[in-house]
Amino acid sequence: MEIGSSPESPPSDGIATSPQGSMSVGGASSSSPAPSPSRYESQKRRDWNTFGQYLKNHRPPLSLARCSGAHVLEFLRYLDQFGKTKVHTQMCPFYGHPNPPAPCPCPLRQAWGSLDALIGRLRAAYEENGGKPETNPFGARAVRLYLREVREMQAKARGISYEKKKRKKALPQQQPAEPLALPQSSSTPPGPGAL
């Protein structure tokens, strides 16, 4: 027995038993909760559940296997009613202005960036839930074209450019600069007031 240890102490090999009898390795309990999912994973799960609910409430109800790109477009248009982004119509005097000076009656829509991120999460969730990439309705050509149209329309209406930021190219490694050679001075030392 080690000095300072009591019969009730856990063994020194890192495996401990709790009073309930469950074993843990390295001092951690086996009943500890799993690490919480990332923000992205939580959002992806919520989006997937929302889409599943949309399919159940669809008239007639749709199964995921029968879901197509057209149904995804219906879903995206349905979500527009919950949008918070003002998208000016061409008749609006603020059309093309990113910061209008006054309120206007133009509709609120889902922002293009939000829709694009949503489709990315749903596309990943579809495949994680057993869907095949070649039948993924979130990757359908119609969905990609719709997102492009929304981006272009909102860019014009809101006066916002969605251009991709260009990555800065890595500069080639430069050779360290050689120390500058100082000019040779005359052999006479400077006078007392030279500094």
C-alpha cells in the first residue's frame, strides 16, 4: 500500500469505480454527457427537422424519397415569409440603395447568404441521413440556378455586391537582405562637437 492512500482510494492504474458501480477510465465517469455538438451541427439538425416537418405538412404529404429539386424550391419560397431582409422592387425609389434613408413598403425576404448556407447544410444532412449524392434534391441544377437568380436580384435591388473576395497570393520567399556596407571614413577621428 502506498503512503497516504486509504483502502477506499481508487486504484492507481486510472480506472475508477463510482458508488453506483459504473467504471470509468482516467478518472472520467462513463455516465458523463457526450460533448455538445458544434453550432453548425446543431443548426444542421434543426434545418433537417424543419424540412422534414415541411414534407409532413405538404399537401399531399411527401416522403423524402419522392422529394425533388422542385419541392426544395417550394420550401425556399415558403421560407421567404419569415425573411428579415428588405429587398426593394424596381418601382421603389430606393432600388439599388444599400442604406435607404426612409422606410418603404418593399417585402422582406430571406437573404441570399442565408439561403445558400441553408442549402449547404441540408445537402450535407441529406447524405448523412442515408441519401445518395446523385439523388440529392438540394444539389439539383434548378436549386443552384434559383440561388444564383436570388443572389443577382438581391444584389441589384439592395445595391450590394456579392463578388467573391480574391485571396491574396502568397509572396515568394525572399532572400534575407545583405547588411549594407558603410562608407569608409577617413582615418582622423571626429572632433569633439561632431556628435
